Amino acid sequence: MRHKNIPVFIPHLGCPNDCVFCNQRKITEHTVFREEDVKATIEQAVATLLPDDDAEIAFFGGSFTGIDRDLMIRLLELGHSYIESGAVSSLRCSTRPDYIDGEILGILKKYGVGTVELGIQSTDDRVLTLCRRGHTAEQSYTAMKLIKDAGFDLIGQMMTGLPGATPESEIRTAEDICKYADGARIYPIVVFKDTELACMTERGEYEPYADDELIRRTAAVKEVFIRAGVPTIRVGLQSNEGLQSGGQIAFGGYDGAAGERCDSYIYGRILSELLRGRSGRVTVAVARGHASRAAGYGKENKKRLYDEYGVDIKIIEKDMPPYTAALETE
């Protein structure tokens, strides 16, 4: 069975303020939301589903529970009609911690929302203030608890490289999310044009991180989720033409392979520890489907281990936990 999200983008609707890093319209490449287009968007996606697909309609791109209440209910009613017809199994939405309360969760439950994605970004109040998030860490904790107590699946969204953030504060944020969440998304910072963060960079108040440093910090966060058994369902923004060309980006770059590079870094560390002091030809087992991740992005791990340690590794797949490795006897 294949899981599939049917995304309905509501760019920036419901957000009470502009965070320093955000230009949602550039991220989604949607500039105008038209309610009359939603049904056509869903119908087109439903037409592509296979009979055994498990599909959700996902209201993304803004703070869904902060939009006009009547509009929110109309969209939920439309989504629920596809649950009743059997076309999809549930709904999902993304929102902010300060737009969650018992009443809102009751409405979401009534119309078949099964998963709430919560834009936490950081649980460091200093970082939240510098980013002009407009909510506190305590509000994030309260929202996460309310969502879980109401029986929803919770996906915690966080960012790395934010103004004022440190590797330690990012790890603490991941640990806080792990106390409640069923899954996570990690977004390494991108400095978009027409954002306050771009202005802060121009004024020397923020310095974009080198790609390698941001990948290391993001990988460290992902390892927190791995150890806690919380799946990371995505690393990095969904690619679009403007991101790939760099036309939307003011400083630094966009790494469309952030997820692959994070996995490469994680496996590089695991293999280095496993193979320290060894040389020559060795066989290493990893989880099924993880051989290419272990070999590294562009096979960088195999190349580095050979160059630094003289180890020539053969990677095989076995039934074992992901993000682990074991030596095999030839």
C-alpha cells in the first residue's frame, strides 16, 4: 500500500505575522489562494490514485487553524466529503502552536483530520524572539500535549540554522518534540529574497551557514529522532523551479539533496566508528534499502574510508534496524 498526500496549498493564510525567514509565497510558488480551485485540485489528484493507495488531503502552506473560521470549515467539509466517498482515508493540516486549543481540535476531529503538523521551529525562547515567531516555547509544549491528548497524530516541524540557534538548542528542540511527536520534519534554513532575514544578512546581523555545517547540524538533529524512534518524514523544503535555479534565494543556497546528505553524514560517522583500526577488504551489513545511504552521497563514505583508513568496504543489506551497521565475516 502506498501512502499519498494530496496537497492543498493555502500560502500564508492564517499567519498572524511574518517570521524573519518566511516568504511562503516563494516557497510554494502560489501567490493567490482561490477557494474555487480547491475541488479541482483534489479531483485531479484523486484521479491519479491507485486502488490500494492510502491517501490524505493535506492543507499545507499556512496556519490552517488560523484562517477565517467559515473558510476553514468549508474546506474541512469539502475534504470530509472525500472521506465519505472512500477516495481518501483522512485529512491533515499544518498550523502554529498559538492557533491550537480544545475548540479547534474538536472541529478538526469532527471533519476527519487525523494528523496535525505543528510548526514549532525552535523551543528556545530567545530564538523564537529573534525570528519574530510571535509565540513562546511554552505554547508549543501546550499545543503538542493538547494535540496528543485529543488523539491526533502529531508531526513536529523544526528548523536548523535559525538566528540565535546553536547546535545545543537545536538538539534540545528535537528532544522536546520527541516527547510528543509521531514524526518530524527538519528544515535547514534558506535565506529567501524579500524577507527580514535577507535584510538582517545585508546588515551583518546574520551570517548564513556553509552548506556542510548546516548538514552536520541537521544530521545531529535527525540522530536525536532516530534514537527516539521518531520517523523523520522529510529533511529540507520540497523542491520547485525557483529553488533549483536559485532565483528565490538571497544568500547562500538551497540543497535539494539535504535528506540524502544528512543520511550520508550519519552513516559516515557510524562506519568510521565501526571500522576504526581496520584495513583492507571488509563487508558491512546495513538495513534493507540503506546500502546507497551507507555508501554515501556520491559514494563519499566509501571513498573517504578508503582514502583515510585504507578500508575497501562491501556493503550488503540484511534484516536489521536502520541507521546501524555490523561487520560481516567473509
